Amino acid sequence: MSDHLLVEALRNRDPGATASAYEARAGGLYAYCWFQLRDRDAAQVALRDTFIVAEAYIGKLREADRFGPWLYAIARLECARRMPSRHQAPDVPVASHDQEDVDQRIMAWQAVLALPPLSREILELHVRHQLTIPDLAAVFGMSLRDAQTALDTAQDELTAALTAEILAHEGPYGCVERALLLRERQGDLTHDVSVRLTEHAQGCPVCRTLRPRYVSAAKVYGLLPEVAPAPETRLRVMSCFLDPELVGYRLFVATRVTEFGSDGFPVQTTFGRSRRASRRGRRRRFGRTRKASKEEESAVPVLAQAVRVAAVLVAVTILAAGGVASMYGVGAGRGDVYGNAGPRPTAIPGVSQRPGSGRRPEAPPGGSDMPRRQPRLTPPSAGSPPGSAPDLSPSTAPSGPPPLGAPAPVPKRSRASHPAPSLGA
């Protein structure tokens, strides 16, 4: 079914529209979610929440032929809510010993993992999911020029990262400066160390022969693990639309996405932070923070000292005013807060506060004292212990996803029978 028919069916709330959309788009979305989260259970939850948001806001999509990039934009938001740390190991093997190109696969994975998050993600969507520059601009919420610049920057950073991995694989032998650079790193290679190793390899006669002349992003990403959803994932995702007890959870997930652009794409966050929060106090460009100037850093202690001095002066003024008022008896002999000179109400109903009056007033003729109305309380539920207090707490909506079962392990595919592609020319 084409994207136009899928969008039309979802807008008309056809019974099988969500299942048809899952069959058409779940494979690529799940692979992207796993690449971002490196965990199959987390990828399954992100996939399910993506279809929940898509089913709720399909009316906001302006162009039906951009249904695929629109789903990736929603999936990017859902993955940003549960991004793992850089050192979290994937739950799918990167390579196996029965593969002839096992070393190249490990180097490719380490090089991609060393990239900045934006570069790693934009290459994934462009290379393995075939998103064009306009689609990338819509998914990431940037202009066409910024999307092209980000893609070119990602290609350069991948070249530097792969060159650093190759030099690290050779070890510290043969070049003293390379040995010093490798000794400075702690654990995995970072982007800064990769750049320094690449710059060193350009001028070193020994390391220059090791670096690749050209790095193909398609070959590098082609060596990464390919993860597909388990057969039971479809049932777990689709049951969320059939179970009446999960209506509240669907509403909870749908209401987390509130901002959409003029094209119907959701407003993106900057790696888990909203745009409004990322612009507060600092400017960001492609996820990098602007450093404060020396004038701004020097003005912070002066401003803090001025605030403390002002607070001390205000406190002294208030204390001095209170002392003067007590000396001159300001406010003495005044009535109650409402301006009445009569007695104030007491805590015991029917007892006057007038001096010398301690009995209850007589009832008016032809009537009697009205008893006080007691608040109506909800009795304790059945099975509660005797003397327990009634339950006054309001019911709350579900605050998280329902528990998920562990999906079946993804079978490994061996590529020993195929020739190993090279990472660079």
C-alpha cells in the first residue's frame, strides 16, 4: 500500500490502517530505534509509542508522500526520551568470530560510536534509510543549507574517526608521536583524539601510509549489525490499540508531543532537551554549547555580591520599621482585620467571645440550633483493616509504559561466504 493510501486510511480511522502502517514501516523504524538505543526492549517501546503518536496526529501531516520521514521524526523524539550512555554495550553482537571481516566490523562500529550524536544519526538516516537532504532537514528541524552542512561535516568526522581506529589498531609501535597520542586517551577513542590522530597522520611519513585515502560511509555503515523486529513485536505493538485498558496509556503518550511545525512535523528536541530550554542562557548549533566570554564570567561574582547586599539592606529595613512601630504603639486598639470593633469568631460554635459571656445564645423563637454539617467522606474499601482512614487520594493516570516481555533473540547472520568489503579506497 502506498503512503497516500496509508495516510488516507489513518485519517479516516479505518480498522486495519494501523496494522497496514506497521507492515509497511515497522522494519526500518525498529532498526533506527535500535541503532539509537542499542537495546531491543527499549527499541520496541519506542516503536510502539511512535505508532501511538502517529495515529493520534496523522491529521497534522501536510504532504502524504512524506509519511516515512514524518514517522522517523516522531521516532527520533521517542528515542531522545530514553537515550543510553555512550558506554552502554549493544545487546546484539557487533561481529562474530566466524566472519572473515570481523576486525573491520569492530573498527567500523567503534568509529561510528566515536562520532558526535548528530553526525552518527544523520549518516544512519541518509545511508541506511535513504532519506534525502529535504527529508533530513524536516526530520532534524533545520534548513536545507544546515542539513547539507551537517551531512558534509559528518562525512569528515567519520573519516577522522575511522583513521584514528586504524592507527589505534596498529598500536603505538613505529611512531613515537602516535604512541603519545594513544597514551593520552582513556578507554575508547573520543572525537578530539580522533581529530588529533588524523592531523598527525597527514604529516607523518609513517602513519600517512596507514590512513585511507577515501572513506565510504555506505561501506562503513554496511558493516554495522542489522537488527529486525521479532515476530512477537507486532502483537505487542498492535495490542496497545486493541486493549481497552491501555486507552489511558495511549492518551499519556500522545499528549507528550504538543508542538508541530507548519509542515506538520513535530518540533524536535536537542538530544532530550526542548528548544526553549536549550536556548535559555546559551546558544547551540548542532548540539554544541557556546562558551561564555571572560566579561560574562567576571560579571557573575559581582552580580551575586550585589544581590546579597540588597537582601541584607531589605532585612535591616524591615526590622527597623518593626521596632519603631512597637515603640510608638502603632496599631494598638485596632479592631479585627475586617475593620469591625466587635468580637472575633471563636473556635467553639455558639460561644461568644465577649468578655463575661460564656454561655450559648438562646435559640430564636420557633426554631432550634441547626447542627453543623459534617463533610462527606468515602468509606474505606472492602478488605481494609478496622479503624482505617477513608481513602481520599484521587486516582492517577498511568505514568509509564506497561511491562513488556523479553522478545525472542535475533538470529545472527553469517557473512563468511561473502567477500569482506573494504572501508576505504
